[in-house]
Amino acid sequence: MILVNLTGENGKTHLQELVKNAQKNSDFVGFIGGPPCPDFSVGGKNRGKSGENGKLSDAYIELICQQKPDFFVFENVKGLWSTKKHRAFYEEMKRKLYRYGYIITERLINSIEYGVPQDRYRIILIGFRCNLLKDKGFDINYTQVIPENIFPWEKYVLYPQNQVFSYPWPQTNTFVENSQIDCPDGIPKELTVEYWFRQNNVVSHPNSEHYFQPRAGLVKFEKVAEGDDGKKSYKRLHRWRYSPTACYGNNEVHLHPYKVRRLSVAEALAIQSLPKKFALPSNMTLTHLKKVIQVLLNFYMVTICLFMVKNPMIGNHQEKE
């Protein structure tokens, strides 16, 4: 793994070379990124654009404007879009993208809509170089924003929110270590924590033994009911329900549904919808593993964004023949 400071002059030059090399092998090159979110998160530091993490969102947009990729995907927490002072910064970034010739589309999505076993809201901003779309023959008569009914957001929704949250999801069960509970009827099993644990065979995964050992508090672990995830911390997931927004490390402790411990790295990756074969290096410290997991985009969401980027128009707004 090579770490490069892309905001420095050497980093900008290095990135420019990477883009040029990519363009030799492809006629469609883009940036996909989700800058760190704690400064915009409702439950985070809330320092906004002036925070150390908040500045990275502006840096990412600046890199897009400098390097002018054909498309970009920007992902961040709901707070950037829904909180008044952060929304002003978000709109400022969009205006900058307009000035640099990008046409955009945006949507506040929930990962569960697209098959990820999490109740996880995120603002997704996708942009294309306007000239590129025209060069490819798209008949567009708008200059800044692709109308929501034109871009295929709805096409890839598998579980509309008004339906998915109305299923008879189980609430809580008394915690019993290694207990057996059958999947209840009437719910989509593929959106549950246990389904993804089994799908990814987390017990045999290379990261199955990587989890934080509590210095104290095992008794507290045992007292939290399965499915009691309403607190800020010490949330125990329910095996037959979707997870709250996945979190690994820091003060937000997520507990295994039927084990007296926190989630393992393997289990956190499964909830993030990463493929079974995806594993993190075993020589990484838990602190570094935590940071990597925190910034991983949902695998399904990345895939779906790429599908939408490759097929940006629907209905009567197709490419000209």
C-alpha cells in the first residue's frame, strides 16, 4: 500500500500521472471517494468544514476540479445534507463543481434499499463532465442538475423504505450465549445480520479472531438484550434484523447477537456487504483495522453507483443513435 499526500504539489503531480495513465487504457475515468465524516455526523464532532476531517471533503472536491475526471462519486453522512450549517458548505461545494463544468445528481439514500443489511443513511453526489456527455451523444437540455426522474436512482432500489421498515422485524430477546433462534416468517432473510454472517462464513474468515478484548465490563455485555440497539453505545445486534449503521471501535460498542464479545472484523466486513473473499491483512493492529473498516464504502453501494454511472440516463434520455 502506498500512501500519498494528494493535496501537496508532489501528490497532485502523482495523481495527474495516474489519471493520464488510466486514460490511455479507458475512455471513462473517474474518482470515487467518501471523505471522513465525523465533523458532519450528528453523533460525531460536528466541527463542520473547519474540522480536520471536514477539510478533507473540500480537498476532495478541489482535486476533482483540478484533475477533471470524467465522473466522480462523493459519499458522506446525512448530517452534511440535513444540518443547516453543514448544508451551506455542501451547496458551496456543488457550486464550485458547476463552475468547473460538471453536471450532477444527488440523493439521500439508505443502504438497506440496495440490499445492504444496515439502516445507514448517506448522501450520494454523482457528477459528470457536461462536455463528455455531449461528446458521447447524450441529448441533454439541462446545465447543472440531472433531473431525479432521468437518472436511474429508482432502477436499482431493491427494498423501498416504505416497505422494508414495515416488515414484522423481531425486537428484543433475552441474551443467552450461543442460543438458537429460528428466523421468523414474514421478513426478508437476506437483510439480516445472521444471513450475512453465514453467507460470509465469518467463523472461518481470516479476520474472525480480530476483535477488541474488553478490559472490564463482561458482566455489562451479558446484560444487554439481543436486539437492544437503541443506545449510543453497547448496542447488541439482533441476528434476525438489519444492523444499525455499522461502527467498529471508538466508544460506540457493537455487541455480537449471541456471543459475549464485540463484533469481529470479519463480522463487521460482512455487515458492510463485502464479499466473502475480502479480508484485511492479519498483521494490521486492531486500531488500524478499525480505521479501515470505518471508511469502507458499502460494497453493494459502490457497485450500484458504478452501474448508474455507466448508464446515466433512462427513459427517453438515451444516447443519440
